[in-house]
Amino acid sequence: MSTGTKSGYVSILGRPNVGKSTFLNRVLEEKISITTSKPQTTRNRILGIYNDPDSQIVFLDTPGIHEPHKALNRYMVETALATVSDADVALVMADHLDTPDKLSVVVEPVARAAKPAVLALNKVDLMDQSGARARLEQLAAVHPFVHACAVSSTTGTGIDGLLSVVKSLLPEGPRYFPEDMITDCPVRFLCAELIREKVFTVTREEIPYATAVEIERFDEGADPVVISATIHVERPSQKAIVIGAKGSMLKEIGTQARKEIERLLGRRVFLELFVKVTKDWTKDPKRMRDLGYR
Ligand SMILES: Nc1nc2c(ncn2[C@@H]2O[C@H](COP(=O)(O)OP(=O)(O)OP(=O)(O)O)[C@@H](O)[C@H]2O)c(=O)[nH]1
Ligand SMILES: [Mg+2]
């Protein structure tokens, strides 16, 4: 029986840093997926649910596709590619720095799975009109995309149009999730991610890529909410950097993360952070599993 509702899964795929997570947050009008100016921010599949009166689009935000050299990077790329088989539509995202050869790597698994694909050239606010048109034309030639358009996830340009195209490609059927549900990510995970986001923005060089965040205590019964978390690093020298002189770096991470978590929970939060060396965890699948990358 036809319900008149369009519903389906849309995998957001692209190279690191093109704006996949920013796009998801813009569409949902909620910060579900962390975003930073550094590549390889997203490490997991982040499910975000868009609802309107006649459709439900279940977006899967994914880690950026890149050449993986470590176990963690292999995990990230495999996580992204695994979403293709679940998807009704692939939303292939590119930015002004993407070249056709780089985009080919992203569309290859989409072509193999024979999924309808839409190309979104993001960050159009950074391009002049003719530059954007030329780049879009060049990238659209890489694959028989059903549709190709330019958008800006920060200003909102082109987003509504893109959503209608995606919707039109979804099958008719009932919603997969309740209408008031926005993600399946547990709130503890979202808090750990917000702390990781601040590690990414406050620290430099290899530090963001050597860190994982584990929530040790999450007490919503307390007022303020008490959260204890451990930031895992790979080496003692990194631990010293994350702590900083007289604890200054850790304090900065904690202050910034606490504000974001308070916004997310709508409650006051007491956030306690620890730093621990978990030797070479990004190269060790077992340690990765213990830190939630499984
Ligand atoms: N000017 C501009 N910047 C954007 C736009 N979309 C995203 N950005 C910026 O691009 C950077 C990367 O954004 P993310 O959303 O984290 O990118 P991502 O594709 O999820 O990256 P990974 O998770 O590393 O794969 C951030 O600094 C964003 O603010 C846009 O439309 N315009
Ligand atoms: Mg991301």
C-alpha cells in the first residue's frame, strides 16, 4: 500500500574536509556531527534523520575517503565504503580543491554498487560564479550523476534544491525512524565527539590524529551533570603536549568542550578530563576496538 511518504538512506561520501558533516548539521539544523578545519575529523558513521511532512531522509555522514596508512585510517575508509550498500542514493560531495582524479576514487564504489548518485559541489561561497560552473562541469564528467549542483553548507545556498532532488530519488515507503528522532548516536558518544572536536581545534600537528576520547563517567542524575572523560594519546610526549604548561592546554579543551556539551544537554555540566598514554593505539585494531572503533 502506498503511504505517499518518500523515505530512504542517503550516504554522504567525499574526500576529507569537503564539508560532509557541516552539510548534515545544516540540513538537520542541529549539531550532530563534529566539524573542524582539519581533514579526517569524522571517524564513524554518523546517522542523521531529516523529516518533513512527506519524507524522511536518513543521512549517513561518513569519514573522508583517503589513502589509509594506519589501522585507524583503514577503519575509517572501510566505514565510509560500507555505507554504500545501505544507501538508496549516494550524495557525492566535493569542494573547490577536488580534482577529477581525486573524485574518481570516491565514485568508484558507488559505480560498483550501481547506486544513483548526486554530485554536490560544496563551498560555492568560496568560488566566483564562473569558477564554480567550470569546476562543477569538470567534476560532473567523472561519473553519470543523476544530478549535479553547487551548494554552500555554511551559507545554505542550494541546499533546499539539493534536498528536493534527493527526495525525488527515494522510494515511497513508511518512515524508518520516529519523526522526533534526529540521530541514533547515544548522547555519551556525542559528548565524547565534542571533546574530540576541541582536541582537534586546540592542538596541532599530529596530536589530533593521535587522540581518542573515552567517557568514564556520565552522571545525569547529578546537578550539574558530572562527566569524566579520558583523552588517549599514543606517546608520553603527546600527553605532555595535551596537558600543556601547568595544565593550560587541557583546561582550554575542557572549557570549550563543556560549553558545547551544556548546549547539547541543555544542562549545566561539570567536566573532568584525564590524559592517558595508550601506546600506538591507532595502529592496533584491538586497542582501537577498546576505544570504540569497531
Ligand atoms: N566556506 C565554506 N566552508 C565550509 C563549507 N562547508 C564546510 N566548510 C568548512 O570546511 C571545513 C571542513 O568541514 P567538515 O564538515 O568538517 O568536513 P568533512 O567533509 O566532514 O571532513 P572529514 O570529517 O574530515 O571528512 C570546516 O572548516 C567547515 O567550516 C562551505 O560551504 N563553505
Ligand atoms: Mg566530517
